[in-house]
Amino acid sequence: MTTITYREYQDEISDLAEDLYKEAGEEHPEDEDARNEFMRERLHEIVDGHQWIIYCAYNLSVYEHSPNADAYQDMYGNEDLGAIVADWGLLSLHTTIAACAMQADIEQAVYQLDQGA
């Protein structure tokens, strides 16, 4: 199994948040609403395409190191989670949990960057 260390995870979240924050500021320097919408859309793309989400071997490490491992509960109910497993299998549940956790972690890191700016 492929694992990620806690430090690797935190560094990656920090780097992704910084890149996203910078990119959004460059795209929409004068319009906060447009900047926030851009970040929401781009964040989904970043997480959805990240190797730690795409490759299931990393999923357990993601939510092991995430302080938001339960973020999936804010997005999915029990019936939704059951449907994911029924339609796509148990590994898809791990992917869903990891993606939600990673997204929440990046959102928090972006928020902290914004508060420091």
C-alpha cells in the first residue's frame, strides 16, 4: 500500500491552497464574489484530479492525516453513501471520504491565507 506522511500531506495542502489563492487573485483581482466563485470551481477540479484522490491506494492516508476526515457527512447522507457503494463499490466510498476531507482542508488553508492578507 502507498502511504503519505503527515508532513507530506500538510505540505501538499498548503501548496495547493497557496496556488489556488494566488490564481484566484490573478484571475479576479477586483471582484471578491467572482474570485470566490472561481476558487470554488477550481478547488473541485484540483481535488478531483489529484493523484491522492484518483489512486485509491492513497485514500486512506488522506483521511488519516486530515483534520476534516468527517467532512463527507456535510455533503452526503447515509442513503447517498449507500448508493455510492451500491453503484461503484466500496473503494468509491474511500475516494469520496478522501476527496471531501482534502477539499475541506484546502478550503481551511485558503481561508487562513485570506485572513492573513
